[in-house]
Amino acid sequence: MFQNQQFSRLLGATTLLLLGTGWYGAARAQQPVLPSIPTTPTAEQATLSGYLKDAKGEPLIGATVFVQALSTGTTTDEKGFYSLALPKGTHLVTYRFVGFEPQSVTLTLTGNATRSVRLATQGVQTDEVVVRGRRPDENVKSTEMGVNRLDAKTIKLVPALLGEVDVIRSIQLLPGVSTVGEGASGFNVRGGSIDQNLVLLDEAPIYNSSHLFGLFSVFNPDAISDLKLVKGGIPAQYGGRLSSLLDVRLKEGNKQRLSGTGGIGSISSRLSIEAPIVKDKGSFVVAGRRSYGDLFLKLIPDQRDNQAYFYDFTAKANYSLGEKDRVFLSGYLGRDVFNFGQEFRNNFGNSFGTAGWNHTFNSRLFSTVTATASQYDYALGVPEGAQGFNWKSSIVSYSGKLDFNYQLADQSTLHFGASTIRYNFVPGTVRPTDPSSIFRPLNLQKQQANEYAAYLDHEHTFSPRFSAQYGLRVTAFDYLGAGTVYDYVGPNGRQKTPVNPREYTSGDVIKRYPNVEPRASVRYSLSETSSLKASYNRMVQYIHLVSNTTASSPLDVWTPSTTNTKPEHADQVAVGYFRNFKDNAYEASVEVYGKRMDNQVDYIDGANTLLNEFLEADLLYGDGRAYGAEFYVKKNTGPLTGWVSYTLSRSERKIDGINNGEWYVNKYDKTHYLAVVGIYALAPRWTVSGTFNYSTGIATTFPDSRYVYQGLVIPNVNNDIRNNYRVPAYHRLDLAATLQGRKGRGPRWAPKWESNWVFSIYNVYGRRNPYSIYFRQNEDSPNRTEAVRLAVFGSIIPAVTYNFNF
């Protein structure tokens, strides 16, 4: 199962370490504020626990709880929950979160106690913008590596395409994150493909995170409270993808009063409403967004029958059943629609539902039960006539998950749990829509699979300087019947022939893949302001996105691991140096990583990935590797804030049957990637911001010869070369200015009305960045071949957006 003796030894050492420490498991995402001073063996301990929230009732994630006299503390988890072991007696406990007024409380502990606190918003200076939402030295003190966070306030200040605030475009400004170009779905992390990112929205997987073919994301910024991108050191709680975890959390809703946010933009409008169900006990939030490109098309006489728009609806409700129990429901429905009269129709979209229950057993043990259902589907076709057809494809998953947090002792937290996922794949069905249609019914074989996981993970502070998080994830994947299974024979690099068909009935386990995935992260503090960190991840991916285009599209097909397509494995090692300056006003880091992958999927030249009954005949498999260095400098406070990130990297593959079996750069490789973000509080009501991007052009295959057949010039690539050329470099400058409205200028029914105008310019100097380059015969001279550059945007794009909240 594993690749070499070194990895086997590492696995054995990790297993012994887990057993030797007493079945320790996963930890909270944050590190305790300060290491505790050891108490005497006779000191009696009590546990203080509870929740930290803001005035609206939203949980404060990563808030600090500490006792200065004992130099001990902890931080809250993603639910705002904290648990802190203290000696019995009287203590001054301080609760703190960036941007909120700290609160200190004197408590006398005679036994375990519960204390939940709400922090009031801190007054914000008019000449300063704060772009951080965590404790200022978290990057140095925590064991996390390859982790970046952005809050909704920061995202909304960054210049956006057509004024549409966007999560995916914002994270592409972070080190190690890139895209193959405008109009490309998803994002790429550390040289991986887009399907190698686990994207979660309130614990539900999102299989296509894009609207408008990649121009915008499915996340409504008004409904989001927090997002975290993890590129390395991924806790054992998460798995199923090779490259990263993007964890997006929805707002809980205002538990105190009715409130709302919204905006009217150049492309879409949005509205979000929050209100209590029962004050201080339950709340809900609903958010909707719709573009109106189709409305403008109706103003053009020859375009009135065409439609091009997207919409999404997000909702969440939660209710506290008591001090120890809370239940929540969340859901999402979004779709893109492109109809061109009676000639062609296309739509695609996501939907999901999540139900959860949080239960506190006692001050040390906390659990979460979560059930999700998620679907991505697309449909296209011609409504009527001889060409009439309707084509559908989808992936549906159902999951159940049980997570436990257990505080073993002060500075020692265990996280353990189990999960199961059921997958249903519908690669394609075709139906004629007219009796005269040339198409005939076609049903590609449906596929089913089950994925199981159990994990243990432990975070422990061994000394004031040294802390670690380490764990083990055990997974299994069953490829299930009913269906017909083939072997494929033939030379690599060419289409293979299906042979040896075998029939399986419903529920049969056709193939089972078990795997063990160790994880570890360590932190060593060099001083109060600097630390060294290292991490190791073993990741396994059982489902694959089949796409042989440079940029993935909504029509790509998800497929499970089968008897021929095996699970992908990745081993990643990273080392980093983290340093803060000037009382945490500046933070900086350098991370170096190396990643080795196997069973990477690629394609023969001219592969057909759509409605192909024998798709695996066109697939090739091999190894991958990615390595690089990420540099990050961020200014957190003052009138001018922002960050600079630079990534130097390489991503390659080695596939038998491609490039003569030699290593070649893959389509996600970008040697250089630079992003500069600046946000400046120009005046009490004006904030200006700008971003600049530069990256190496994507790798592509260009012909190096040609031949002529019956007057047609046919390009040719000699020697089986793959990705022998790069398109010109990508660079772009965006600017924005935000004018804050005067308070109290809203309607009478909303005395707390606030508003702002955002003026943005995308692609300030009109750069025609190449999306792709293709070749064609010259119209005037057919014997000549010319290269044509295709740019999605080739001009300056201004936009105006009006935002409000009440």
C-alpha cells in the first residue's frame, strides 16, 4: 500500500507515538495563548468552560481566554467554545478578541463551572483599518502551518470584478494559491488540480464552487462569517483531497434583533436578513442573490429570447435547547442558466442541506453530530427539432459525521470521531426531445461508492517553547455494484481496448481500498515573536474530476476510484519560519514545501471525456511532484494595511505514455506568482484599495511542425512532447474606493441604517491577458498557420455598487 521503507518507518513511529501517549486525538484549531505554569502535584483542578459570542450571538472563533497571574489560557473553537483547567480558588479571567472590548471577570472556582460571555464591539478609529480577525500573534504561537484566514470585512474591501465581492478571487491573493486564468472554475493550491481541494460550506462539500464559468464563486459574502484555507498540516479530522481544505462557515444570525445587509451592483443584487427566533436562544439568517444579465438582454431586439443569469439562496437557523444542547440547520441552492432561444440551453448548479447537533457532556467533553446531503448537476441540450436532445449529469453525496473534543488536561486536547459518505455518480444520460431528433436514448452506467473514516488527533503543549499536533486517519473506500466492469489492454499513450467484462449486482463490493493517513505538525518558539514549524501530511483522494481541458468547466465529470482508476495519494512535508515585528503590527513567514503524488490522472491526446461509455480507455496514470517556497508579509494596523505574497514553485507529472515517459510541467504549474494588496484609510469616510497580480503564463502544447493534406494545414507535435510552451505572463492592476455613507440617512423604519458606495476599476491598464492560444489557417493565405490569442477581458472594466446594512 505504501511506497517505500522510509514511509513505513514513519507510519510505525507515528503509531507508537499515538499509543504511547494514550490514544490522543485531534485538537482545537488554535493554540493556547500562554503555556501554563506547572502546579504542584497536590493542587486540585477545576475546569472553566463556556462560549464566547458577539453582541448578535455570533460565535467568536479564536478568541482568547487567559489568566495572567498563572500565565495560562486557551482559545475558542469554531463554535466559540472554550475549556480551561485551573487550580481551585479565585482567578481574574480575561476574555479578549480582536476588534472587541476585552472583558475581565473575577471567578471563584470550587468545582467545574460554566461561564459564557458576550463581547461588545470596540470603537474603531476613523484613520485605521484592521484586516485581522484573530489574536495578533497566532501565526507565531499556533502549531498551524499553511493556514490563511480572511474575514468578510477584509474581503469586502478588496477590489472586485464588476463590484462582485468574491471569496475565491480573494484567496487567490494568498501565497500558494493560483488559477489558470479568468473564466477558469475553482482554484489551484501548491500545484494541485481544482478537484484536489476540499471545499466545505457549513460542513457540506461543494463540488463546483463557481458561477458564470468561474468568474464568480457560489459564496454570498453577506452570509459568511469566517473562512479558513489550510494548505498543509491538515488535521486528521479532514480528508478526501490531496491539496487543501477551504472551510467556509455561515453566519449564525442575530439573536437580539432584526438586521440585514445587501447591495445593488453592476451584475447582481443581494439581500440578507437576520433575526432571532427566540431572543438569546435561537436565530436565523437567509440570504439571496441574483444577477440580471437576462433583463438587459431583453432590451436588445435580437437577444430577447436569450437568458444568461445566476442565482443562489443561503439559509441557516440555530436554536439552543439548553445550556448543553444546540441544534442547527443550513442549506444552499444555486444555479446558472444560459439559454439561447430554441438553439441551445444549459444550466448547472449546487444544492446542499446540513443538520447538526452540538452537545456538551461536561466541561471537558464536547460533541457534534452532523448530517449532510450535497448535489452538483448540469443539463444541456436543444429543445426541439432534428438536433433536439437533453443531456444530464450529476454527483450526489450523503454523509454522517460524529466529532468529539475532549480536554485531557491543561494544554492537552483530544479530538476523535468517525464519518461515512455515500456517493452516487450519474456520468450522463441523453434523451431526444423531438420525435424527429437524430439522437437516441443513452444511459452511461451509474456508479456508487461508500467512503469510511475514523480519526484520532492530539494537540499538546509540552513546554513553553515546544508544542505539537499529531494524529492518524484511517479510511476505506468501497466501489459498489451494480454494473459491468472491464479490464483495458493496449499500449500506453493510445486508446485501450475494453476486455474481460464482469457483471456485479447492486450492493456488491467490486473493489475495496483501505488506507492509513498519519499527520503531524510541530512548533518551536525561538522567542516571543518568532518560531519554527514543520508538518507532514499523508492524504488520500478517492474521487476524481475528469477534465482534459486547460481550464476545468462545469461540464466536467466526477468519477470514483474503480478497479482501473486507483485512489490518489500525496505525501507533503513543509518547514516554515514565522516572525512578527513592532508589537505584532507586521507579520511575516516563509514556508518551503515538497509534495509527492501517485495515481495522477491524465489523458491520451484527443481523449473524449464526455458521454464516453469506455472513459477509462482514454485515461493514463502516473506520478506527480510539486515543490516551492511561499513568502508572506502582512501589515495589520494603521491607516495603511494589506499584504504581499510571492510564490516560487514547480509542479510536474510523469506519465507512462506522455512526453516519452519523462517529467513535464503540468497545466497548473506557475513558476512565479506575486500578489500585492493595499488598503488605505484616506479620510474618515473614504477608504481606497488596490491589488496587483503577476504570474508566469500557463504551460500548453504548441505544434512544432505541420503537414498539408488536401489543401488543409494540419499542425503536428513531434516526439510526443507535452506542454512545450508557455503563454505570455499574466499581470493585472485593480483599484477601488469606498465612500461610507452618513449615519442616520436611511429610512425611518431603520434607525441603525448604514451604507456605502464602492467604485471599482478592474484591469486598470487594459491588459489583454491570454486565456488560451489556438492555431488556424490564415484566411487570405491558406498555406499559412497563424496563432490567435483569446482573452476573456481585454479592456478596463469599471463598476459601481451600493451596499447597506441595518
